[in-house]
Amino acid sequence: MIVIALGIVFTVDILRVWLPSLITVYGDAGSTPAAQSGLFAVAWFAAAFAVVPLCRRVGGRPVAVVAGVAMVMSRLWVQFTDGGDRQLYLTCLALVAALCWLVAVAHTGWDAGVGVPAGLAAAVALHAGLGTLDPMWLEVWRGWAVLGVLAVLFVAGQVWIQAPTTPVPAPVLWAVFGPVLFLTGVVFGNVGVGHAAAGEPRWGVPVLVAAWALAVPVSRLRGVWVLPVGLAAVVAGVIGAGYLETSAHDGIVGLAPTGAAAWQAVGVLGLGLVLGDAAGRIRAEVRWAPAWGMLGFLASTFLHYARYDIEIGVLARGRVLLLGVVAIAVVAGTAAIRDLRAPAPAEPETPPAPARAQTRGQAHAPARTHGRTVAHTAGSGGPRSDVPLGARTRAGRPPRRPGRKPGTRPGGRPTAGRATGRPGAPTPPGTTTRKPDRAAPPPSPAERAERPHLPLALATVFPVLLALAAFGLRPGPGTAPVPDAAAGTLRVVTYNIRMGYGLDGRFDPDRTAATIRALRPDVLLLNEVDRAWFLNGGHDVLTLLARRLDLPYRFAPAADPQWGDAVLTRKPIRHLESIELPAGGAPTGAQALGVVVEAAPGKRLGFVATHLQDADDEVPQRQADRAAAFATGLAEREAVPVTVLGDLNAGPDSPQVRAFTARGLVDGLARVRPVRTYPADRPRREIDQVLVDPRLRVLAVDAPPSKASDHLPVAVTLGY
């Protein structure tokens, strides 16, 4: 259980580094065609299928040990990288090792009923405790403090723990693991969902961690009601936390509901029930289930974020999450129907005689019949025995004698082998024996119930303790930038932060914060603000930056409640509103955020932050027209001069910019052009714009070099 839980923690951690490396390094933040990126990703996931025949030939445990060590070593190696292609391909190797480990550990037959939910709970708790960061992006000693301890525990436990004497093959559990991991990363284990909700409840993170800790014991519940109740709770959580939106909250449209964290908790408990039901539906073998499950994870994840480009009605926001629930329901529901259709076991009047060992070609096919697990022992045309597993100590074997070890004669001598006769009889020449991990029957419910409850209690408490320990490793708050603008002036900065990823593909909020702090802004307007998209690693970059800059913020969604633009300032905000702009097939969406701040007593200024899409059709022009009308409308309603800032993805002579100048705004960068801001390493395009009211004066312009994003920041000093 401990080994499986720690292995899943490493798997999730690797995914949180691999996914953004795929997007920012290989995909170049959307520049690489989506089909090419998808094929590149599928190629690595296909490695999981190649290891299945190996596990069936040599057994799961040797492969699990080798793959587990490779997973840990390659992940530790990634910690030394400085981004770029090296980071990408090392994380690809770590991902392959993690996938091979998942397939192998499923073939070992280790009881994963507690390990899987405990691993997901620990991964969520670690992510939450670090403030949505990962060990990869922490300072060197902090990252090693986390990874080192987890790596030692995982490797030592995997090498020390022996193969189970009674394997528990659970193909249904591993088949649904991929869709469950998808739902966990996108919504149910996503701390940013609560952060980005309307009202920003502070209790969201503790509720989420507690719900995952409670999901561990919940996964041990059994009964015919478990699966339908679990699926209903998952659907309710998806609708409440991933689909519903508030029309407006404090002037901002498109925010998730205030109770999003509570809906997340409901869905988490539902996942616990579903995982428990899947773990209880044991079969004789696992085969391809884990490989298909993880391929389902990849398909669901990319389909979820590709829906912004596809814009098909059935793929509207939140509905892909429901497709993930459907995938779980199909697999688990099919297994449940199969079990219910199995013939009812015959209740013996007297205890059955010790069964003979199975002949070659026979197999135990355990099935759940009306909530109970029975073992079907049948050969090719041979008799079939449906006997409750609880009726004997081990199905198909006589009870052990006191003081006698398995596989030995009464005198302690090892048995010669297993044959078609009595247990312990020598193997006739030419007769092959079945592998113990494939021939041994699963444990009965009575045997599993007699196991000590300490591991379950430890698995329940461990995520909470891990979250508290990770909270202690979280970097402390930073200092606010000190504006140096003279009286009658205001320093304003606009910056496309590229989700916090630099040109090297590394997520470094400290570097981004240092770039911003050096500009000493009074008002900071940000584009491409990611509030924990799983595809980008699940980081709430706005909260991380606000903590380091010690600045209050307001967020306005564009693509969904977790992606958009933001304003950070210590100046009093007197008015706030936003509007959606026409969508045009780009995953970032578009919106316009209007804010009125009190620059000085009795003097108010308005600002509009927007990020127009980069396309060749009429959509950017319609977005510019709508944003320009919004800006001039805000100026008229609030009787303030308004400045529009942001990544317009258009040059100073473009039709998009003319949409603003036609309404009376002027180019604030005209006297110092060219102001090239993209790409940051070799700027050659002027696509970050500042359009000001004629009543304001642009006293200074600054676009300093930086590799914290693929854009350069633009700072202007406004005189009013």
C-alpha cells in the first residue's frame, strides 16, 4: 500500500513537469501544430503497452522494481536541469518509467485498494501544501528535502516488500485509474479551482485536503449501492465545480461559484467510492487495463483543453469532464453487470473437503455475485465449483497447520512442487507449473477484513501530515515594489507572463516577480494568467506572484474561470467590471477588464487590460472593436481618463490598434518607437500596446530585457 501510494505521488509529480514541458518547450506555447504535439505525446504513452508482454512473461515484481528505480532516478536527474530540450526529454524518460511502473505494479497483484486513493490524496496534499508549486520549481534544498525523503521511502519499500502470497488482480481499478487521474488533475485535485472561485474562500484548500484524506477510508466501503452513489457524487462535483458559473460577482463575469470547494469535496468522496468499488471487483489477471487507462488519461486531458479550439457544442466547458465520468461509468458499470449476472453460489451444508490443486489450464475466476466475491474453479470441460471464498481459509487450498510455513512439508522441508495431484507432490517430468502470482487465488473478504487497520489509519492521516510539512517548506512572502513616481504621476506596467514559464521552459515565479519588482509599478496589468490549468502544471501563478509581490489582485476570466487577465495594485479600487470578447478558436479566449483606481485623493484613473487573439480572420478585429467600445464607455460612465494596455497581438499600424485610435485614444508609445517586445530573446515585433486618453501624458517608457516570459514587460509613467 505504501509503495503504491508513493509511486503514484511520483507519477503525478512527473506529469506536472512533463505536461508543461510538452506545451512550452516542444509546443513552443502553441506555435507547434496541435496534431504534431499530440502524436509526440502518444508515442511516449505507447511504451506502456510494450511492457505488458514482459510483465506476463517474467512477472510484475521484477519489472516494477526496475521501472520504479528508473522513475525515481530520472526524476531526480530532472531536478538538475536548467530547462530547454534537456528538461523535456528527461521528463519524457521519467514518464515512460512511471507508466511502466504502473503497468508492472498492477501485474504484481499487490492490493491497491488503499494505495491508489492514498497516493492521489498525498499528491494533492503535497501540491496544496506547497501553494500549488511542485518540488521541481522549489529552491534546490527545498526540492531535495521533499524528493529525497519520498525517493528513499519508495525505493526501500519496493525492494524490501516481497511479492504477495495471495495476489489481488484488480483490472477494473487500473482501467478507471486513468480517467480518475484526469478528473483529479483538472478539477477534484486542483487547488486553483477554489482559489479562482468567486469570493476566494480561504477554507477551500483545507476542505480539499480533508476530503481527500477522508476518501481513503471511504474507498473501503462495500455494497451494491457504492458504485451508483459514487458516480452520482462525481457527476455532482463536476457540475458544481467544473461547469457552473456565476453570471457576475463584484463586476466580474465568468467566475466559478463561491461553493466550488464544497463541490470539489463531494466529487472527491465520490471518487473514493468508485475506486473502492473497482478495487473490489477482482479478476484472475490484469492484462492491458493499466495501459489503456493511462492512454484514456492522455486523450481526456488533451480533449479537455482542445475544446477551446474545436468549439463543438458537445465539448463546451465542463462537458469533457462529464465524458471522463462516462468513461469511468462504462468500465465500472460493465464489470458490475457482469458480476451481477454471475450465477449465485451454492451454499454448502458441510464444510467442503480440501480441494485438489489445479491442473494446467485451470484458473480461478473470482467474481462478485450480489455483493459477494466467489471463486469459479473450472477447467477445459471440467467441473465448476462456486464456493464462497469466506468458507475456507484460502480458496482451493486446505487450512494451514499451526507452525507450518507455506510451501513446506510438516518437517519444514520444502515441497518439490505442484502437480495435478495433491499439494506438495513432486512435479512429473514434462509438466510445467503455473506461476504463483498468476495461479494463487485472491483473498476472501473475511481474510481481507482481518488485516490490521493501522495501514488504513496511516494512509488517512498521511496526506494531512504531508500538507502540513509541505506548508513549512513553502517560500515566505515577498516585499511589495516601492513606486518612485513623483506627485501627479503614476507608474503602470503591462506584462504577458506566459503562465509563469520563461523562455527556458522553467516555471519560476521568483524570476517573474523580480522582473516586475524592478519596474516599481503602482498598477500592474497581467495577461496569460493561469490559475492552475493541469495542462500547464496546475500552478496558480496569480496567487504565487501576488504573495511574492505582496500586492492585492483582481482576476477576470477569459477562456474559463482559471485563465484570463488580472490587475494588481495597492491603490484603492473604486470600480471594477469585465466583459467577454468574441471567441475565435484560440484556447486563451479573450476578455476586457476595466478598473478605476484612486491615483491620489480626488483623482481617479481608469485602465483596461485585454489580450486579443492572434488569428488571420475577422475575430481579432471584432474583439478590438468591442474592447474599444468598452473602454470609451467606461470613461463616459465613470468620468475618468482611460488607458488600454495589453498584448494586442497586433502592430501599431494594424486595424486592431486603429479601432482604439478611432475612438479618441492615442498611441502612448509613439514618441519612443520602435518598442519591440516579442519574442523576448530577440524582440522584433511590436505587439504589446499602450493606448492613452489625450488628457494624460506619457512621461517615460521602459521595456527592459528579461527571459521570465516570451514577452518583454512594458512600463509607462503617466502624468495626470
